[in-house]
Amino acid sequence: MLLNQFLLLAAVLFAIGTYGVIVRKNGVLVLMSIELILNAVNINLVAFSTMHGLDGQVFALFVIAVAAAEVGVGLAIILLIYRNRRSVDIDQLDELKG
Amino acid sequence: MSALVAGIGQAGLLAQELAEPTFAVPGWVAFSLVAVAMVVAALRVVTTDNVVHAALWLIVVLGGNGIIYLLLQAEFVAVTQFLVYLGAIVVLFLFGIMLTRAPLGRSDDLDNNQRAIGITVGVLLLGVISYALIRTFKDDKLYFQAYDGVMAQAGNNRTRALANEIFSPQLIPFEVLSVLLTAALIGAIVLARRD
């Protein structure tokens, strides 16, 4: 197997995740797109760890743990937004706009 | 004469290939199937107009990711992926969908009007990354050569080698990570509780 096939798959998933973050307006769907991006990065880390030692796998495990924490806090924030505004529409949160 | 030598050389190469069975072909087949499924599912996650379906398509992407780790001989990461992502994070997403009472059927207002910008950024990003990757790594093969040394130290056991890596050089980041998890847990509880 080639190294590039894994890296290109990760690039495709990363681009799709970026598209999702830009286009989606429901907060939960934005978090799902961020998960796509983090998973794409993890594929890269594990693929490079076959060349450079096990550091990459350790880092992938760290990324998985941080992603779990991020989803927990992110969903709590979205829940709070829903309680205050009765909607999870990210585009309506524009109080900081002048 | 030279043709004969070349013929013998080719036969020798063929015999060598037959004598050493590799998992190249099954690996390619598995990778292609999983990669196609993952890309289709990822596209469905960002385009479907049903929030619950997006969470279910996300399961396909995350599971495919685990299989990719298995193809890269990272079994421990694969099992962690299945446990943490499929077991915990997808359930958390489904709870988030239910608690925010998102429309459970189809709905038209999940996307904003920035689709053109999104497609432009995505294609541009993909183009730049692929160009750089293809230029840099061309057709480099995966040899797993980095695993050999650490595995020899750890009695030919890759999970033990990974444990050695986490609990000696990476011990401090590991401990910091547990502090981060505690902080995130407390933060999520403080944010989500009703006063």
C-alpha cells in the first residue's frame, strides 16, 4: 500500500469537514463537521507513525481524548444557547456585530 | 543470450513474489471499499437535510476510520476509536440532537446561504493539499519500518510498545490530558445545569 493513499483520503475528509463547518448553521451539525476534520488529522498521524515511530499513534490517542472533551463542552454550550434563544441557529448569534 | 538472462531474472522475481505472500491486494481492496464508503458518508453528513441521519452517517465515517487504523497496523488506536467514538461520542451527539429538540424529520433550514464559499474553500484546500502530497511523497510505499525497532524492544508486542511510549517519554502530556478531561467534565456540568 502507498503512503499517499491514506494521506489523500485524509485530505478529502478534511476538505469535506471544512465545507460542513462553513455551510452548516445548526450547531450540532457544525460539531459533527469538526469531528470529521479531527478524524482526518488522526489518519495522517497514524499513517506517518508507520515511518517515524509510535509518537504519531500516541498523539492520535491524545487527539481522540481531546475530541471527546471538546464534544462534551461544545454540546453543553449549544444546550445553553438553545435554552436562552429556543434555537441552535449559529447565524442568529450576531450580537457582537456592530 | 541477454534475452534468456532477462527471462530467467523475471522468472526469479516472479518466484520470489510468489514465495513471499503479501497482503497488498487484500489491503488495496479493503482500503478502496472503506475509502469510498467513508467519502460518501462524509458527504452525506454535510449535505443531508435530516439531523439524525447526519449522526448516523457519521457512524459510518468513524467506523471506517477505525478500519483504516487497522490497515495501518495500529490496533490499539482502532479499538480506542471504536470505544470512544462509536460508543460515546455518537451517543452524545444523539442526546444533543434530542435535547435541543432539533426537527427530527427533514428540514430546509440547516444550511446557510454560503454554499458557494464553502465549495470554493473545500475544493481549493483539497487541491493545494493533494498537489503538495503528490509532489512530496509521489508513490512512496508503506514499510512499517518504524515499528520494527520499538517492537523488538517490547517483546514483539505492538500494544506493549505503545504503552512504553505513553508511560515513559509521553508521561507528562498524558497526565496533563487527564487534568484537561477533568476540567472539561466540570465545565460541561457547570454550563449545562439549571440554576
